[in-house]
Amino acid sequence: MRFFAAIALCVAGIAMAAPTYTYVPVAYNVSYDQGSVSVDTLTCGSKLKAAGYTNLSSLPSFPNIGGFANVTGPDSDECGTCWVLSWGGNFQSILVVDSADDGFVVSEEAMTGLILNTTYPPPKEVSALVISSQSCL
């Protein structure tokens, strides 16, 4: 009996340690593909500028960047977070640099990477998981 209880505790521990994906809407905007766009135009621009970034192409994860609905202002804790978006078995990391009306809005190139250049129309919803910000640098 103790053996089964120990196994149940191990399984419960593994289940609790497993990452939890959230399903969110996703869209793309070609403005995030324009490397010359100043970071001053982004909701997170002041934080990015303080870190030494001047335009989108100066960001280490460019063009895998985008906006996220949970960014509430320039001092939002979501600014600079890194997320993995997943769709159809494909994954794309995204550095959050801006706000969005709903879910994530990413560069067209990031969306293309997510769907692996297939002829599928872009997904309307993806699973998302926050990961270490170092993964986007």
C-alpha cells in the first residue's frame, strides 16, 4: 500500500512541475518587421531605451518580437518577458516589447516561422508559455 502511495506522490509532483501553456489569440503586424522603427514608438520603449536599444533591429531577438495584451503601460512587468508560442507542433520564441489589444501580435516573420512557411492560413490562437528572458537574447 505504501508503494502505491509513494508512486501517487511522485506522479503528482511531476504533474505539478509540468509547464502550463495558456491558449491566447495571435495575429501579426508587419510594423514589427521594420528594423528601422524606433523603440520610442513601443509601449515598452522607455525600458528598451534604458537598456541601450534604439530601434527594432538593435533588439537581440529581432524579428521575433511583438506585443502582448498583458502589457499595461511603460513600466509593466511584462515588458521584456520571453514567451514560447506553439502551434501545430512548431515553436517560436517572442520577446515582448509592446502592448496588444488581444493576446499576442507578432512580426510577420515570427508568424511565418511559427507556421514553418506552410500554406496554412495563420492560426487565430496559439498556446503560450512564459520562459526565461535569457532565451530571447
